[in-house]
Amino acid sequence: MTDFDYFKIVKWVLIVLLAGFIGQFGKSLAKHLMEKARLKRKGSSPKVGETAPIADGRRIEGTPDMHEPHPAAISPEEQAKQDRKLAKTLGKQANL
């Protein structure tokens, strides 16, 4: 019969698991750094005490939204355009 080198098998399994772990958290770190760079380019860095929007576009109650005009100030055409953009973005996020 064939002899298996269990030490090599365990070593390679651990290497593969470690690579997956590093890859997953590296991806999360890269997304975080890209978001910070995007905000920095826009010139609107988050202030201390300011909350970020939740992933689906809602905000936590009681937090002012400094970047968007009041909903009544947006024309229906502009609102429809923003809704299409949001739907497209959410569709892309669902496909990740």
C-alpha cells in the first residue's frame, strides 16, 4: 500500500486555509481603503460624530444628512433618476 505523509497534507491544508483567510480580509481592507480614498477625493471626509449611511441608503434616525437636499426640493424627474441609480447600485451589490 501507499504511505501518506500526513504532515505534508496537514501543512498544505493549513496553507490553503490561511491563504483564503488572508484573501477574504484583504478584500475587505481593500474595499475600506477605496471608500476612504473616494471620500477624500470628493472632499467630504466623515467628521467625528457623523454617521455614515447604512448599506441600503437609509440613515440612522436623528442624524442630519448634510449632502442631500430636502426631498421636497428635488424634482420628480431627478428623484426618478436617483431611484434608478440606487436600484442599479443595489443590483450590483446583490451580484457580488
